Amino acid sequence: NNTITFNALAEGTYSNCKISVTDNTSNTSDNLSVSSFTIDITTPTLSSVTIASNNSVSTLAKTGDRITLSITSAGAIQAPSVSIAGQTATVSSGDNITWSAYYDMQSSDSEGTVSLNIGFSDLAGNAGDNITSTTDNATSVLFDKTPPTLDNVTIASSNSVSTLAKTGDNITLSITSSEVIQTPTIMIAGQNAT
């Protein structure tokens, strides 16, 4: 059981190789066949990383929304270690090149731009550089867990006395919200308002 150390070999695939060894008294062994092997010293890269939320606006997320990273590597890689918003993501792939990682946002997560971190290695074990942003910083998701509030709500009638209304008068509800909101659903006197 002796260890044999080879001189560094160039990157590539080697097949039909044979080895013989010589001891201290110049006795040479029979040739031993060596199975085909590949030398890979190239650092792996990811060719594409995108992020999206399952929210109706894919660049926004609230508590319970799923954040998904779509990852494409330049070659086959081992299962990457992925975190989204600082939490371990669930990772899957069918071909070791195209990967999906997801995490469901929790109320305990910090508000703001959702962070990501991808650690990965190729099949030979060469580690790639950790990735902390999408390809060309093209996409991001903003996490907002704070419910909006209505800071100021007033109601007035088109009547000459704005606090009274008769048939045919228009009722106007004025709302100021704490942040930009979607079009609210408003009912006045049990009827949908426009």
C-alpha cells in the first residue's frame, strides 16, 4: 500500500493509460491499466441568476409569498447551497445545470430588498465564487410586511351643506394612505363607489 504521486497533469480527459513502478533495486512491475479519468481545474460559473416573487407584482413580496431563484450554471454542478433572505432555501434540479431554489417569506424576516447567497462547486469539487446578486443586478424583490394605514379619511357631500345629502347629491370620500396602495374597494351607503 504505497502512495503514488503524479506530476501535475494538464486539464483534460485521459484514457488508455498504463502505469508501471520501479523499486529501489530497479525491479519494474508489469504495466497496470488505469481507468479513464478527467482533470478539471476550471472554476465553475453561473450563467444566469434571476429572482421573482409569486406576488401579483413579481418584484414585491409580503409575508407568506414565495421567493424563487432560477439558476443556470455554465456546466454541471453539485447541489448549490442557497439562502434567500438569510434563510436556507429548498433547492432542486433535474439536470445539474438548471436549478430552482425557493423560500416562503416569514413575518420574522427583515423588510427591504431580499438578499440571496449561492455557494456552488462543479462535479470535480472546484468551488465557484459565491453569488450575492442576480445576473447584472437585473432583478430584485422588495419585502414589505407592514400593513398600510389610512392616515386621513374625509367624507363630503356636493350639497350646499357638505355634511348633508339628498337624492342626486354626490358623496366624495377622500383618502390619504401611509404608502402607495392598490386601488381600494370602497362602499358608500352600501353601494360600490367609483
